[in-house]
Amino acid sequence: MKNYKKVLLALSILATMPLFADSTNKRIEVTTFADEDGENPNACSLREAIKVAATRKSDYGCTIFSLDDNQAIQLKAGTYTLNKELVPNANISIYGYGERGEDKNWTEKNPLTNDYPALPELKTRINAAGKSRIFNTAENKKALTLQNIILENGIA
């Protein structure tokens, strides 16, 4: 009977282990540089990722991993050129390439801290092409966090 209880306890612990897994690193992955709005169901654009973050439901080729109020979006290295402003309807954090430490330079020191590794060059850009502002957070008053991203050619 004691062995039965031990086996049952071990199985219970093993069965609940996936619940303990770290899901904080799961982000909505943007897979295209085009500013699409539902045109291609196989690709996830930045605009579509922001919409999916608000609905918390996978759609437009974007996969959602968390139902939290704060959503994370991961961009690749390159330039995302916008046709119009982005209006977040949810609290989101947008991360550019390098935030996960993909290209840390351990051969050079950081000139600010005089310690290793050197800061990598920013490789992700969001470009409004002089057509509009880049983000409009005033409309819905949602929090927006940006990391490792260059914002360019937006207008006020």
C-alpha cells in the first residue's frame, strides 16, 4: 500500500509539471515586414499582432500563447514600414531583435559600463514613411513598452 501511494504521488507531481513551465517567454512572433491587415492568413504582421494581442485569440497567422492582460510581441531584424498609425487596444510590449541576447558581443566591452558584453547594434526599425505617427496610445490609453527598436519617420 505504501508503494501504491508513492507511485500515485510521483504521477501526480509529473502530471502537474507542465503547469509549472515558464510561459513568460512566449511571445507573438511577427513573421512578415509587410503592413498587412488580414490579407495573408499565413503571415503575421505587426498590425495583426497588435490586434491579436487585444483579442487574445490566435488569428491572421499570429499565434497567441498567453491570456494575460499584458501581451508580448517579438519582431525580427529588419524594417517594418507602416501605411498608417498603429493603435494598441491592449497593454503590449514589443521587442526588437537582440533583446533575447541573440548577438551579444563577448569580445568587446560596453563603452558605458566598461564590462562585457558590448551592446549590440539595434537591427529592428519601425518606419512610418512620413505618412503618420507610429503609435497612437492616446486613443485607448493602453500601456506600450518598446525595447531594442528604432522608431523613424513618424509625424506628430
